[in-house]
Amino acid sequence: MSWITARRRHPAAGYAVVVLGLVLVGVVYAAIAGYGASAAGLPPGSSAQEVAQGRELFEVSCATCHGLNAEGTARGPSLIGVGAAAVDFQVSTGRMPAKTMGAQVPQKPPTLDAAQTHALATYVASLGGGPPVPAAAQVSPAGANVGLGQQIFVAECAQCHNFSGAGGALTYGKYAPALTSATPTQIYEAMLTGPQSMPVFNDTTIPPSEKRDIIRYITQTRSEPNPGGFSLGRVGPVTEGLVGWLAGIGLLILAAMWITAKQREQ
């Protein structure tokens, strides 16, 4: 034991203990953080095979803009840490893979099917976690409060998406898309991830129960009848007033022409 005592008294012994402690802490933290990111970020039921399939799809469809390792390039941002929900939203709505570059990536029919989208989302989630794809029960509007959903939607969303979710124009050539064809999952994912000009509404800002209330209001609004007969796009009183003014002026002009013609005949 004397040799141990001698080494403990060596001037470098204290530094060696500190370095060893830092290494152990780093290893333990990396293991815990990596496991937490994988468990929280990967979609349910994912496997190593799906990760490999997703990487192949990524290299073919996404690496040109986002880099071979999703590190980002001058043409596209890094995808490390964005999560499976962001990938599922962008790909399922056809925004990605992008075909054109502009002020805003337009929505179009999706290029990848559901299985390919799931695999791609699994691969990106394996790189750094992020919000997972919500489960079907998590986005179901059944039993939600449509009245509260309307209040939250008017307060947080109607400024851009219109009161009925018909969408609207923004600045610099951007626009808030219509929500008339968005699925409950896509609406939930958009709130979680904040695509393009939309802010992020995480579960602290808008709890999951209130997100379901918003989804129920949006989906119920689609099936409501139009009391006036024509919907006029449901974009608000400006369009309704414009159509009313043009129709009214047109009727007045026709009436004036008819009266003038009658007077000339007499």
C-alpha cells in the first residue's frame, strides 16, 4: 500500500483525478442525452431498418440542399434537432422535397408515400431528437371544446389564417395557407414546429388539450353551411363588401340604361 500512498502524494495526482472525473461525467451525460433524444424523438414503432431506409431517401431527395449529414448548406438549413414532426409535416404536405425556390415553398401533392415519409422522419429524428409525430389519439378532436377552440384560434391564428381558416396574404410575397384540406395531424405538427413564417406554439404556450380544441374548431368550420348562399371564399367582409358594391353598381347601371331606353321609345 505504500506505493499507492506515494502516488497519491504526487503533484500530478490531483490533476489526474479531475481529468478522470470530467471524462466519466461526459460519458454518462452523453449516454443519458443520447438515449433521451432517441426515445423522445423517434416515431413509435421505429427500427434500425427504417433509419437506414430513411437515410437512403434523404441522400436521394434531401442531401442536395440540406447536406449529406443534414448539417445544412447555403440552400437549406440544418435538420439536426428539428424532429420527426417537422419532417412529417413538410413531406406529407408536399412542401418538401422542394421543386422551386421562392419567398415561400408552395404546398403540392406529396412526392413520398406514407411509409417513405415515416422512414425519412425516423432518420432525421435519430440525428438529434426534436418533437415526435403526434399519435392519432393525441390529435383527435373528439370531445374537444369547439367554443374554446374558436376563442384561441381568433386570438392566435386568425390574423394570418382568417377566421374560417381560408388563409391570407403576408409580407414579402409570403402567405398563410388555407387550412381547408389540412389533416388534424398536420395542424398539430404545424403548431409544434412553426413552419416558415408561423411561430412555434409548443405545449407550454398552447397545451395539448387546447390544440385539440383548435383542431375541432377548424374541422367543424369546414362543414358549416353558408347562410348567405355563396361562401365567397370565406375570406371576410372585404370580399363580401366588394362583391356587394360591384353587384349593386351593376344593377343600378342596368336600371339606368333600361329607363333611358324606355324614355327614347316614348
